[in-house]
Amino acid sequence: MTAAHKVKITYCAECGYEQQTLDLAKALMLEFGSRLSGIELIPWEGGTFDVSVDGQLIHSLTRDGGLPKHPAIADAVRARLSA
């Protein structure tokens, strides 16, 4: 049995990051499908856009500067799935 992996995307709703959030979630669903137990989308405020896998932060807008690139997030998820 494979381990269940969860992606969490916390985004700034007041900043209008909904489309970027949905695009990233769709890309992850299409690539990883049933290998993920879920993708949680959390509207927040304060200019945030954070992505974590299994509780490990893999991208932070404030820490990493800017919105994440889909290939970089996919690579991080892929690494976590193979761990």
C-alpha cells in the first residue's frame, strides 16, 4: 500500500491569487492524480502563497520571493512521493 500524500496551498484571497491557486491545483491533479490523498486550498490574507506537502513547506511567497513555478512544485511533490 502506498502512503497518502497531501498538498496544502494557502493563498491570499484579497490579493486575487485564486486563479494561480486553481491552476496549480489542476496541474498537480493531472500529473499526480490518485497518488495524492488530497489537495487542500486555504484562502488567507496578507499576501501569502505557501505550498506544503505532508506538512513540509516547499514554497513560500515571502521566503522564496514570488509565486511558485508549476514545474518546481511538481518536482518537489515528485521527490516527496518517491521518498
